[in-house]
Amino acid sequence: MSTAWDSTHRLSRPWRGGPWSFELRDDEIADISYDGRIVLRAARAVVRDRNWDTAPLIVDRVRETDATVTLHVRSVGLGSSFRGVMRVEARGSRFVVIADLESEHPFDTNRTGLVVLHPPALAGATLEVVHPEGDVESTAFPRAISPHQPVRGISALAWEHDGLRVRMSFEGDVFEMEDQRNWTDASFKTYSRPLALPFPYPLDAGDQVRQTLEIDVEPTDATAPAPAAERIDLVAGGAFPSLAVAASTAPDPAPPFDPTASAVLVELDLATRNWRAALRRAASSGLPLDVRFVLADDDALTTGVAALRGHDVVRVTAFPPEGASRHVSDASAIAALRSALAHAGVSTEVVGGARSHFTELNREHHRLPRDLDGIVFSVTPLFHSLGTEQLVESLAMQRLVAEQGVVIAAAVSDAARGETDPSGTGVPVHIGPIGLRPHFNDVATIPPPRPAADDLRDGYGPALLELTDPRQDAEQLAAWTIASAAALAVPGVATLTFFEEWGPRGIRDESGAERPVAAAMRALAELSGRASLHGASPDGLVWAIGARSDDGAERVLVSNMDSVGRTLRITTPTGHAGVHLGPLTWLHVDLPARG
């Protein structure tokens, strides 16, 4: 099988000292555990520039003893020049992480220092917060995905989970917490410096960043959680979502290929020279279009909407221009779009939501107009981290954002009606584009690169940025795509749009040859429109999704994202099957109709 899936770390090895253990993944101290129980998902130092891009920390040397690990590190790229150490000390019940970095040259940064990732299993756990002034607050890790920082002004935290009482203190700065499940990261993140303070902030040559994290644990009498069941129960509910694909943003020439989707999502930035060429190429597939305008001015929108005449457009929305502080289709953007549609005589569904991650939908959905025909947002698992483990762990978080997205859609519908629908249903949710890397930098503080020509010789959008990933070629991506669809396809989700038609981000390469993920896309597309069978994963690693045909026969797609083989029992309303899957593979199971 392809090695691209496992090649994201130059350095990866386990470490153990007494009751403490962790996985050293380059500069990251991952899966910090006490007596085999996870205490933290990770701790690491980060260097972010003024555009929120990350300068990697290269590990030049590692020194170990029975109780300590010292990483000698240096930053590379983005104008950064930090050198120093990351040190771990594990003795008895205490675990200490020290970041000590010095900048050789002046550097403007949005964040440089320690970040700590708490596991998502802490959702709902009681949390004690000690603030810098010494006052103590009692709260909890949020169950629903928190749109804003659930905790601010942190000098120490304490909680209980999995038979451990944990106390954690910080030195070197004031910390705060955000809910990274918004980005489908499997963590709550505690970081410095507070975002309410101005950024970027300058670090002069010779300035030192020294921060310390100290953990102390005490075992309790709590019962350990039961192991996950080796079964997935599927229930009927709604229609299987339509499977769409994003238009290729790669440079011409486009290869010949047979379309494998129900529609093509195309994003048209009206401030660019080649948006007309992008529209023409997207329409050349012959599939209906899902059009996302990025606004420039009213005249450009009028021209853009007029260009849709004669095309089969299933839905359309508009987002504020590049460089805007928000990337949601607010009332003014939708009003301008509706006016342009009426003027051009183009009739189609008008949807709205977030151009970027679920994060912005979660934070800004109050800005959406109440007469929308659907809600949209994208999914990008590799936003904060590029590790393969992040890609796998995001699956369970995708289920959470899909469910919460459906709740937001219902709230928008209730606001439009002026009353609550007891069924809890709302307008349809269309999730996409779904890709490994972002399709634009939503936190950029400088303008993005623009195409230099009216045609597509250079491509557009993500093709002009370094937003490709070698795992697009991996065989394991097919299993991941089945699992992602199973996680996202909850009742209320009408469309899932994965990857691009072809190119570095595509289900085919530049020649039109299919990548392994294309087989998974075909399998999902074959189920579109049938009665859906959906269910929960027992552990976030094994997933199943299915559909029932009109004659009662059922097909179930099963994915195993575990690093070991798994034997599962799959139940549906009409039958059951036992299956065995190798690691990082998928298969389909056919259950005949009841006689």
C-alpha cells in the first residue's frame, strides 16, 4: 500500500518513564498518558507569523534519560529564526513541559509559545479554572461545540476523568481555551497569548519565549470506561445524501473523464480575471452546478449572475470579498444576490452559510438571512495539524459538526417561520467542499495570489497556494472517504461534496487517471437518493453507512480506519452481517430483501 499515508513525521517513537508515557512525533509530545490513561492529547511549541502560517520546528538533537527528554529545536521559514529546547520532566505524579526559545532576528508573530490539546472525551466534565488574579471559577468543558472561547484568563486548570484527578498550571503568559472541534480537530486547545490582545506583536532579536506547563495527577476510585462494542447498528432515516465533487482548480489542460457525481461545486471569485474560464470549465462536465460567488462589487455580481444563464444551476450563494473579516453569506450579500438573480431572470435555490469551516457558521449564523433554501459549510481536517492521526481523529468530530449544523439549520428555519417546528427539521444542509487541506486561507492578513491571465493556464484558488497533500494519492484515502461520509450523513444533510474532479486535489490526477479514492466516490454515489441507513461509530475508527433500494435490498459500506484489523457485526432494520476488515480498508456488504 502507499506510504504517503504514514510519511507525515520525520521522527516518531514512544517514550516511557515510570507511570508516564507519550509518543514523540517530531516536536510534538503526543498522547501524554499516566498509567495508560490519556491525560493530554498533545503539548508542543508553535511559531505563527503575522498571517497565521506556521514555521516548522525542526528537531536537531534528542537527549533522553529515564525521567527527561530534551529536544534541541530550531524554526525554519517565514522569516523566523528561533532556537532553543523543548524539555520534558516526568517524575512520580508530576509531568513538566518547558519551552525555551530565543529569536535570533526580529520577528512579528501572532502566537509563539506552548499549546496544549485536551482530549474531546472531556466534553461535559467539570472544570475548575484559576485565573491570574487568584480567583477560582467552576465551569465545564462544553458538550456542544462552543463557538467562542469557553475559558479565558487561565493560570491553572483542574478536572477529573478516566480515574484521574488532574491539575495543570501554566507559567510565562496568560492562557485561554478554544474548542477546536469547530475545525473537526479532536481537542480543546489551551494556548497563549489571549486573542483579545493586539496581533501581530513584535519580538526583537535576542528576545526569549519561556513557558512552562506542569501537570500533577492523582488516581481516584472511578471505574474505567467499558471497552467499545464491536458492532455498528444502522437505522433508517431520510434520503442518502447526493454526492457532488468540486470543480478542478488546477491549471489547464483538462483531461477527458467520465463524471462521477450528481453536481459540480464551483467557487467564482469575481475579483479575479479568470472566473469566466472557471465557470466554463466547470460546466463542461455537463453536471448541474452549485455556484459559490466571492463578491467584488455590485457590477461584478450582476455580470457573474448573468453568466449563469443557460446553465443548470441547482443552488447558489455569495460570500463577502477576500480580505473580509467574516466569510459568511450575511443578509447584505444574499440581498445583493437575490437582486442580481431577479434582474438576470435566473431561478434557483439560494443557500447561505460559511465559505470556510463550521467555525464561522457556529459563530456567525445569526447574521444569515432567514429566507434561505439551505445551509452550507466546508470541512477541512488538516487545518491546524498535518499529521495523519489528525485526519483519522477528525472523523468523530465530523459527526458532531454535521449534527450541530442540522440544529443550526433548524434554528434558521424556525426564525423564518416565527415558531419552532416540533419535528426539529430545517432547511437542507449541504456540506462541502470536503478536502484534506483548506481551499483558501480564511485567517490570512495579506491578499491571496491572483491569476495573471484570463484563462486557466495557471489555475485558480488553491492551485495558487501550497494547499495540496500527498495523501490524495493514498489507497487509504478511499477508506477515509467512506468513513467521512458515514460520519457526515446524518438526517438533514442533503449533499456531500468531496475533493475536486481532477488535479492535485482531485479524485483523478492531471492525466484523468483515477486515484484510489474514486472507487469510494462511485460506491457512495450509487447510493444517493435511496433510503439512508446510518448509525454511530463505537470508537471513531470503524464506520458504516448504507441505503435500501425500492425492492428492500440493502447495501452497506464499512470502513476501518484502525491500524489493526477489525471484526464487526453490522445490524440493519432487516438483517445483520459479520465482516472482517484489514487495517485502513473498506468493503461493501449486500443484504437481500426479506422474503
